[in-house]
Amino acid sequence: MSWKDTAEPLLTRMPSVERPDRHVPFKRKLAWTAGVLVLYFFLTNVFLFGLERGAGSDAFGRFRSILAGGQGTIVHLGIGPIVTGSIVLQLLGGANLLGLDTQNNPRDQVLYQGLQKLLVIAMVVLTGFPMVFAGNFLPASETLSQTFPGGEFGVNMLMFGQVFVGGVLILYMDEVISKWGVGSGVGLFIIAGVSQRLIGGIIAIEALPGGTLGIIPAYIRMALGSLPVTAENLFFGFQSGSGQISGILAIVTTILIFVIVVYAESVRVEIPLSHARVKGARGRFPVKLIYASVLPMILVRALQQNIQFIGQLLNSQTSVPAWVGQYSDGQPISGLFYYLAPIQTRRDWMWFVDNPVGNPEVWQILLRVSVDLTFMVIGGAIFAIFWVETTDMGPEATAQQIQNSGMQIPGFRQNPGVLEKVLERYIPQVTVIGGALVGLLAVGANMLGTIGGVSGTGLLLTVSITYKLYEEIAEEQLMEMHPMMRQMFG
């Protein structure tokens, strides 16, 4: 008996959102999407009952904008469990350990979806439990602990229950948008979180503790003489009593990332196609430079975040050896976990402008930058390959899709094997180049800084997801205007 026969009763009974059995009008899709987004923003402002407000450290740190959610709220975990579960599932699928044919076997498709949900729920438990019961991430209220049944342990269990419910809600909110809305929930939650920080970085009048003051109010105060003005401050930005203020370098970097991503999305190799039976019916199959999209970057950054989370847990529970890592204010300043920590801001490496935390030697800073670049470039390429293969975007799956649509490449025999060989000339190479390029851009944006202190990966994801969302909305509107096209494309 295989593992599929053993697990089938559980996996097929996992709760799921019913897929619509007919076409969903575009206005209704927008209504579902808007409704879920409103619920998401509401949940990010519902703080955990029993939490000591203002205490504790954010385990996600600057990964927060990528993993969405809100520190200390019911959606504290954000999309972290979904991303981590996807990493595990992609690794298992990439190594062909699951034995599931998700392309042609409906039973395997149901098992895959059930396994994905089960893994996400498991990650909600594995991530949420140590955040509540270990370290100083979500400390229980001392006042409530004195009167609540079970004391501090009882309050912790209550908070863990809320964190668990929030993690499951995010999972099914994502599924609702994927089946009934526009785009994907994961992508929209990222856009929502990053957009909040970008807008705040432009117009925020007062910064939250450790936050960023808006560029417009900050420059007005500079003009009025209430903030210091030097060439260095204007170009690099600086920290004042009002918060972190972005400089011209951050503004230029943000605009440059927008331009590069939009341009890269438009660069493509177009393979000509013609219909085998309908004379004159022609088309093109585009192989974009960023073929795997920017979404695999979430997996790479989530892997880095999990590594740092392990380091924070070790530091909070035991006295780790100096070579493993030494921490200051929850951040590694030396040891192995320091070199594995991604570059988050310009202060992490610009020793000639700022004094980095922990006063590391120049060679230590350069080694950390090299490790981060290597991790992101190589990791971006590897996860892009995994993404393409597991989402049926590889040469074999794409060739079969083109064959099923009745299209063929002019001058070539109508055969999936022939199509696959032609696609193999482009897809694998473009996937690796695009993944490595995105990794390089993410590190570069972090090193130079962006408006609102948004991470480079978060900014890349926001621009790319917004661009694809625009394309999907345009396609949906086209289908609404021409119902015959909807029938043609199924």
C-alpha cells in the first residue's frame, strides 16, 4: 500500500473552497477580491487578546513586508506558513518523492491540494508555537496572567489559539481570491503590506517608533530649518528624533527598480504559432525574461527568515558559542548567523558613511555581502527552476498545453516531442537568467535603500505582481466584452 492510499482519506477530506462551476462575472470577482482585502486589513489591526502590548520583538523583522500580516495581531504569521509549506512541497516534488501526476490525474490533483493545506496547517503550528512559548516574540500580559485560569501558560495557550486561527484564515482567504477573485491572495497581501509602507514613506507626518518619516513632510521641515540639512543627509538619508528619513539615493533606487522590473517584464522571446486546422489563425507564445515571475524570491527570503528565526530561538533559550552567533537587540552582530543574515539596509554595509551595529571589520562586512549575493543569485535561479517545474511551466508541460490547444510551430511537425525540443532551447536558460537577475536586484535594492524602508524583495514583488494583475484584469475585461473568446479559451 502506497502513502497515497494511506493518506487519501485525510487529504480528500481537507476543507476547501468550492470552485465555481460557471463563469464568474468580472464585477463579482472584484467584489470578492475587495471583500477579502477589507477583511485582511481589519485582521491586521486586531491585536491578540492576552498580549503585553508594546513588548516583544518582531521575529520577522524587515521580512514583515514580504510575509505580510501584522506584528502582534491575529494574522501575526502572515503568509509565512503558506510560503514555508510551498518550499517543502516544491522540494519533495522536485526530487520526485511524491509520485503525483498533477497534470493528468484528477485524483493526484486532489491529493496534492490536500497535502498542501495539511503542510500549511502544520507550519502554522510549528511557527506559531515557539513564537508564543519561546523567546520574547509574543509575551503574555502580566496583569491578565495573574487572574486567568492556568496563569501565564493559560494566556499563552489562548494566544496560540488566536495565532492558529489567523494562520488558517489567511490560507482560506488566499483560496477564495484564487478561485473567486482576481489574482492570488498571497500576491495581494504582499501588495497591500508594501503599499502601506511606500505611502507612509512618502506622506507620513509622524513616524511610528523605528519607522520612517514621509519624504514630503521631512523635506518641508528641512526647508523650514527644523531638521538638519547636509549634502550627506540629503543623499543618503539619516535618522532623526522623528524617525528614519529617506534620502535621494532611496528615491532613485525605488524609481529604478520600478523601471527595471517593468522593462524586464516586457522583454521576451516570442515563438510563432499557427493553428493546425484553422487556416490563418496565428499566435505567439511569449517566453519572458522573468519567466518564473518574482514569486520564487518569496521562497528564498522565507528560507533566510527561517534560518534567522532559528538563530533568535537559540539565542533566547541558551548561551550559544560565540562562533555560532552573538546578538544585540535581537540582531546578529557576529558569528555564523551574522554572515547568514541578509543585508537589510545601507547601514549594514556602508561603513564609510555609518557605523554598522557591532562594529564589524571591513572584511566581515564584505564576506556577509558576498554570502547574501551568492545565496540570492544562486537560490533565485534554483527556486525559479523548481517553480517552473511544479507549476507546469516547463518545456514538457508547456508543449502538451500548446498541443492540446491545436496550435503548432510553423515548419515543424505537430508533435509534443518536437515542441518540447524547441521550447528547451529557451525556457531553461531564461528561467535561470531571470531568477538570478531578480536575486541580484533584490540585494541591490536592500543595499541602497528604498522609500519607506521597504525591502528590495518586497518592492520587486509588488511591482511584478501589480504588473501581472494589470494584465489579468485586462484579459478579464476582454473576456467580458467578447463572450466568444471566453468559449475559445475555456
